[in-house]
Amino acid sequence: MPSLSVSTTSRRRANASMASPPVRSSVSATDAQLTACDVISVRFRRRSRSSRYNNYSAKGMTSSCPSPKPLMLLFVALASFFFANKVAPVHSLSAAKNTWINNSIQYYNRITRGAEHVQQSPTYLKSAMENYFALEKLRENKSHHAETIYRRLMDEFNPRNIRNMNGCSEVDQCNFSHLAVPTLLLGLLLQREERFDDARTVFEGFSHVLDAEGADHECCCTARVLQAHALFEMKQENPTKAVELILRAVRMDHNLRPVLRWKQFRDAMAEYKMTRQQQPQAMLLTM
């Protein structure tokens, strides 16, 4: 038979494998399995440790950087808003109040044509601000609110109510100045809304107050209400009543004389004179 040469290392491994009992092989397999579990557990521990370290480091970084204060954030937001939109700073309350008062006075002087006796009235500022407030409501399309303000002013400045409270003021030379303004504005408002019956009621109520207080007197505010009433009756095709009202207004304020030269009043005046001439003749015939 041919001889086989086996190396010393091969023989040692063969002898060791033949000499080892079968119990050793099972033990080595068990050791190998435990070693694999140990490796998995070690890796799991390392991962958990690394995650805890990362969380800790993140918390440390956030805690080391202080968060901005709310007031600072609010200041930055306001500053960016004003600088971006170029908005002027908000006026103080006193400045806004002064602006409101100035606008009210300018509006009221424009209505009363700067009458000095109106400006000397102790209720001048209150009436000016109330009427300007009604104007603002009209600009906001709140005509019902404006009408409520006008009617409240008419009741408040009615000479009868003033007399019942404290009497008329000595400084106010025109007892109907503050009553005339809301009456005029309310009558014009009702005409714009085509509430003609209500407008006639407002104007006639003012005339009744004049009749109750006595004869005609010089008052430009009252004359303007009568002029507006005359124009209203002219539009409603009542020329005779319109002429009577405009004549009464001219007696109170002579500056309204140019109104008599308007064509509509010239024609109505001619018809009014003819009617007045025919009335005595009709009375004579009846007698």
C-alpha cells in the first residue's frame, strides 16, 4: 500500500478530536450560544447608553442657551411692524381727544356759519361734539344711530325742557341755536331717506316751538331751518306755504334776501301775491 504522509499538526488535530469525549462537544456548543447572546446584549447596552448620552447632551445645550423673554419678542414684533409698513406711532389719548374736539368745532362752526352768540353758549362744546358724533355715524352708514342722537338733542335743547330744568342761559343770546342744528340735520337726513312725512313733522314741530316762544326775532340758526323747510315745501309742490316760510326766514336773517331772487321763489311769490289780492275780494263778495 502506498504510504501517506500526514503532518504533525494534522495528526495532533485528529488525535485531539478522537480523544475528546462526546460530552465536550455539547459543552462547546453551549458556550458558543452564550457567547452570541452576550454579544447581542452588549450591543443593546451600548446603544441605550449612546441614546441617553445624546439626550443628555441635547438637554445641556438647550439649558445652556437661555430662551428669549416674551417682552423682547413683543418689542421686536412691534418694531418690525412699524418699520416695515412705515406706520407712525399711535397718538396718545390726549392728542386724539384734542383732534376730536377740533374737528367737532370746525364742523359745528361750518353749520352755524361762525355765529358768535353760538360760540359763547355754555353748551357750545357739548352740542358741537354730539353733532359731530352723529356725522361720524352717518359716515359709518349708521343712519338710525344718527337719527337717535339728533332726536335726543332736540329734546334736550327744547326751550320748554330747559326752562323746566334751570332756565335759559343769559350768555346764550339765541335760545334756539342748539335746537336748530339737530333739527336741520335731521330734516335733511329724512329727506335723503325719502321719509317725507317724517321730515315735515320735524320741521313743523320746530315751527310750533317758535310760535309758542313768541314773535319772530333775529336768529340766523332758526332762519336756516325755516329756509330748509321752505325748500322742502317747494319740492312737495306747496308754493304758498314755501313763500310764507321763506319770508319769515328773511325777517329773522336779512342775509337770506338773495334767496327771494331764485326763480322758483320768484314764481311762487307772484302766485302768492295774486292769491293774497284775491282773498279780500272774495271776502267782500261773501259779505
